[in-house]
Amino acid sequence: MKIALDAAGGDYGIAPNIEGAIKAANEWGVEVILVGPGAQIHSQLSAHGIAAGDRRFEVVNAPQIIPMDADPASTCRDTPQASIMVGARLVAEGRAEGLVSAGHSGATMVASLWHLKRLPGVLRPAIAISVPTLKGHTILLDVGANTECKPWHLLQFAAMGALYCQHVFKVANPSVGILSVGEEECKGNDLVRESIPLLKCSGLNFYGPVEGRDITAGTTDVVVCDGFVGNIALKLIEGVASSIFGFLKNEIRGNHFYKAGGLLLRGPFNKLKKRLSAEEHGGAPLLGVGGTVIITHGRSNAKTISNALRTAKQLIDHKVNGQIQKSVADMKLNLETARVQPS
């Protein structure tokens, strides 16, 4: 299995991408196509003791790089040799089975839609993220691909999120909630209220409306929302987690007794920090495009990249894209049978 890696993507340049690729090859048996400035990639591989003939790694030269502050659409059009564009093209041509990038997330979306298109029947792709909860994980989507949505879009997001949860996180018959301002079906905006009848008739294990606190409580396995709300929810969760650790550190530093207690609790604190760390979750899949695409954080280190490659491998192994295509078709049939007309 070959997976293309945007070796030039991310805030820290080529080094963590190469280290992550080597780690993934050693741990997950992945063959990686490293896309980016060829000379620099070869130099990094050599520095890590990787021989020129190592068949686990292929280098594809892509001299252009898309800056993090660039406009995605115009920059992708004007820089066809950018690493993100070349990586997506390799997937479209069948030379790679998936793409992982820590680069410009908007450009990754544009490149994916440009070269891979949408899966048949899918109206909008969605970015799904795994949120650690008291019960395990909750899949939250969309977290930024679509700021404006219709009920039919949320219905498809629910189906895609449920399949991702089922095949990657091994949850049988995942429960699905729709993010709202209350548990009552009469609450929420027009999008939420109009989506509920569709979700009820979808054949999914629909729980009903959930509130923001239910995301981290693990009330449902999947939570769907539009990308505007989802991105705000994600950034809030990340910010609160970071702030809690900051508060604890400040309190412990100011008291000798707390410092002694902190030493005793170092083990649990480290385990909690690891569980909440983005490194462990391996990026966010862009579900609904005609290929496996994983978007990782710009601050990704080698471990994050390695786990993102692992996630891509899992999606490919379980043929999740084929499952999504079938699920979308089955849902349409369920709705027609129930005589529910999607918006």
C-alpha cells in the first residue's frame, strides 16, 4: 500500500514529515511517496540512514509550496507543482491510495476536490475529528469544510461519520446525535429542525439532538453539525483542554505542598495529556471525496504524521469510501420509501 505524504507541509518543514514517514513504515508497514523538494527529501532520508534503494520510500519532486496564509483556490490554480496538488494528483492517477498533509487545510480540500472529485452521490465532503470523551471517543463532523449546509448535507455527514466510527474505532451500530441548543426537537435553528425527520428515517442509529457538553461526555458516538458550528466547537474544546493544564501548572507552582502532590500525580497527568493530545489521533479525514485524504494540524510532529498515515491505512484497508457510496444510495432509498423529501 502506497500513501502520498505532503513532505513540505506543516509549520516545521520537511524534518517531522520524514521522521513520521519512517516511523509509519517501521510500525504500520506503509509505503510512503514523499512529495516535495526532492533534494531536501533525499538529504533528510540519508541523514536518517535510509538507503537510496529502500523500496518503502519513493520521492516525487514538487518544487512549489503553498503558504499557510494563501488563498486556497487561486493558489492551487497558480501552483500546479505544489506538493499538495501533486500528492492529490498521484491519488487520482492511482499511483497512491491516499494522501496525508499537514499543510494548508483549505488548499488540501481544494486539491482533493480538483483531482479526486466527490464520491458518486455525495453532495459535500466533510472533515471529521475524533474527540476524546469520558467513554472513549466521539466523532465530530463537519469541523470546517462547509460553513453553510442544508439538511441533506447533515444527513450525509451522519452516514459518513458513522461508517468512520464503525470501521476505524470498531463501534458497532454507532449512535448519532445532531448538535443543537437543547435536547428537545423543537429547539435549534431551521437547519437542525429540518434535519431531524431525515435522520429519523435514514436507517442510522439516531439518538436525537445533543448539546455541546454531550460531545465530551460521549453521549453519542457521532455528532453532526455544519462546519461553522463544528469548527467553533472544536477550537473551544482544544482551548479549554489547554487552559486546564495551564491553570493546574500555575496553581502547583505557587505552593510547595501542591508541588509535592503534583509529583505523586505526574503519572495520571501524563496519561491524561497523552489522551488529549492531537498526536494520538492522527489527523482528520476528509470524508466524501474520491480518495482517502487525511488533514493534520500544521504543528504536527513525527508522531502525528505517523498516526495520520496509520489512519489513512485503516480507511483504505476497510474500503470506507466504497461503504460511504453504498450508504448514501441506501439512505436515499430509505427516504424515498418513507416519502421524506430532503431539502
